[in-house]
Amino acid sequence: MKNLRLKRVLEKMESCDIPQMVISSPAAIFYLTGKWIEAGERMVALYINTKGDKKLVINELFPVNEDLGVDLVWYKDVNDPVEILATFTDKTQVLGIDKNWAAHFLIRLMDRKGASGYVNGSSIIDEIRSIKDEEEKELMRDASKVNDKVMAEIIKHVSLEKTEKQMCTILGDLYEKEGTQGFSFSPIIAYGANGADPHHDTDNSRLKKGEGVIIDIGCRKNDYCSDMTRTVFFGEPSEKAKEVYNAVLEANLKAISVVKPGVRFCDIDKAARDVIEGYGYGKYFTHRTGHSIGIEVHDFGDVSAANTDTVKPGMIFSIEPGIYLQGEVGVRIEDLVMVTEDGCEILNSYPKELIIL
């Protein structure tokens, strides 16, 4: 499978007239080699070219005992890894660079005349990673199944006694029991008016009767991410809160219903936005409708008004409309969808109808 992925990357490099690339993203290196390396401030770089060279420049601090299908080029902390990299880049050719490669590495490579020119090469791997292969689809299904199970459990713990932070601690224990690698992102547990902040920092707030609870959670399972949001109410919510909930649910369902190959991402976003605007809450839907997901919880690509790209089979992204009334209530409902040949498969099965605890 890894050889097929690299083959696709090399073919794309040729079509884009990029004969060589430096790949430094841990997620991209994992995608091509099966090895996840978090190097911190140290340089780890995979160099590939269309002639067939594949070299991973890596510090001796990070042991590799398996065959990654590439040549390993080791260096010590006292060595200059950029100097080593510059010994095998082609100085007469353009070099594709990872969009997130630290500037101090790139500048040093440029000072050493490592290539004739430099371009952002990340779009090549980003586009290929956006279409999940069969192995990835199964891994994403598995991660979402775990998330469904944990969502069902964490909701049972909602009470007047537990703070948002205490809920997150319980959440971590639940993921641990399921054998995950932990959170795929910092979870959001938001009580009441805290839910009106889409990226609320979980704190020591306690719940009150009639308030909503936003639960935005995800785990890493076998190096792939899940992500789902549900909003529940502890005690009878106000009529306004119910209306907000129904608007968000209708928007979520409407957007999912239009997902199929050939549809533009901006049209999916519009489908959700039109519903919420119809309820009169348009200005309170303050973010894009979704984001791509896979090895990273936010893979390249999104479901937004600015994205005119078309949907293709194998893509996986979130549908997560929300309404946020400052000082009152917030509601968000999020599912992951995987594009099929004629529509989409919803990866989350936990119920979305209004739940009053």
C-alpha cells in the first residue's frame, strides 16, 4: 500500500514539473512510510525525486527498526542535517518544499544553493491524501465506531456535580479503555452559555438545570482520527433553545443530503447555511461547515464558501453547522461523511434527535 501511495506522489510530481521534494510533515511521512516521527525542533526530512531516490534524513535519537522502504541517512546532534540534505538535492532542479517546514531549515538550504528554485510541494501529497484508500476507509470507520461508543458513555456522566474539566478527565479514561492513542484534538465540553464560544476552553464551570451541553470529541485509533459533536440538554430547555437545536439539526441533515461526487464544497456549505438563515440565525453561524479529516484531525481542505473544489469518492470530511447566541446558548451537531460513488456514508451512528437528560 505504501508503494502505491509513493507511486501516486511521483506521478503527480512529474505532471506538476516538480522533479524533487522535501517532505517534513510527520503525517505525510507516516502516510508514505508507515512511521510516525515527532521530531520537535530536530529536522526529519524525507527526500524523494522522480529518478527513484528515497532518503530519510533522521536524528539518531529516533530509532527505526522496521523497513520503511527508504534509505536512512542518520545524523547526530553535533551534525548539520541541512548540510547532509544538501549533498543529495539536485542543485540544477526545482525543489518542492513542505508548507510547514521550519523557515530556518529552508533558509539554510537556500544559502547552500540546494536547488535552482523552491516551490510549495505540499499540495501534491495533500491532494492524494484527500482520497482515502480502502485501508484508510476501514481505519476511519473503526475510529468513528469507538467515538460513537464513547459518546454514549460520556453523556451518561453529565450531571450537576461534574465540572467541564472533570468530564474531560472521564473522557480520557473512556478512550484509554477502548485502546485508543488518546484525543485527536483537545475536547470541548461546554456548559450553557459557554457553548456560544465555538472553541471554548474547557474550564471548571458547573452545569445548571435547563442548560445545553456541547460535547465535541475525537480520538486517534491506529493513527487515524475521529471527530463528532452532539449537543444535549440537562433538564427542559427553553423554547428558543429548542428552535436553535432544530435549526442546526435540519442544517446538518440538509448538508449531508447533498454530498455526492461532483458537488462543490461551497454548495454543501450553502445548503447548511441556507437552512440556518431561513430560521433567522444566519449571522450566528460563524464558521465553515466542515473540515477534511484522516491522519490529521484537520487534513487539507474544508467545507466552506471559499472552496469551489468538487467532491470526489474517498474523501472524508465533517458536516458541523452551529448556532452561537452569546450569553445564552450554543448548539453544534457534527458528523463525519465519507463520499461514495453515488452519495455518502455517514461514519457516526450516535442519535441526533433532541436529548433531554
